[in-house]
Amino acid sequence: MKNKRLFLLLPVLIIAIIVNSCKKNSQNPIQQLFTGGTWQLASVLAFNYTGNTLISTDTLNRDTACHATQFFTFYTNNTCTYTNFDCIVQNPPSAAWSLSANQLMLSASIVCKDTTTAHSSMPFLNAAILNLGQFSMILQTGDIQPNYSLTKKRRIVQYGFIRQKLAK
């Protein structure tokens, strides 16, 4: 009798293991890297070009008077927040985010107050993903289009982020 129960229980156990191992995750690995923690701003650089010639590089986050830490947080429901953009203490606005089909571009429709313009801006509406790993992320915004005039001035702003540990 015990052997018969074991004989019937074994196939059920095998089927349960197979079904459990086949569960699909709703996010792909790239999306999981975005949503796996909070990203703290580490550096902001601006590259000034004429055509494809680099004219100058500006470090934009040298302001030691700024004590507001900037955080970019992505959520699994495809919303995101950015806290203290451009060193302006502000409630983190929430907006939608998505990746392009080739997963090389980030589109975050987040509206942030900034000090360089008299109004708000959408700094990450069209951002190229230069690097995305477990602990660092580099995004480029601005004049990042692949085709440009060789005589036109353009500016590319590069944001470097480091991942912060999730609170347990």
C-alpha cells in the first residue's frame, strides 16, 4: 500500500516541479536591472561638440553647496520618480517609463523643475543607455541623434548613477 501511494505521489511531485520551474517573469533582465533598486546620481557631464569634434567638457555637479541627494527610482509598474532634480528640493514627480524595442533607449516622461530654464523640463524623455549593470547606469540626453550636421553645435549631457541598496 505504501509503495502504491509513493508510486502515485512521485508523478504529481515531478509535474509540480516542472510547472513551477516554467513560471515566466513579467519583466525581462534589462527591466529588472532598472527596477532592482534606487539609482543615486553620481556625476553629470556635458560634452559640447561642433559636428563630431569635441570642443569642451563641463562637469556640472561640482556644486558643493548642494546637499540634496538626487535619486532616480524605477518601479515594476513602469512608473518612475526623480527626487531633487538639478539640486532643487522638490516632491518627486511620478511618470511613466519604457524602453525602446532594442532596449538601447529609455523614455521617461518625468517632468522636473530645473535651474537652467524658467520652466520645467523632461530631461529623460529620450535618453540613450550607455551602460547598465548591477551597480551603475549611464544615460545620455540632449543632441544624441545619430545624424547631425558637421557644422552644427550640439550638447550631450551624461548622467552617471550608482545603485543604492534596498532597505530590508
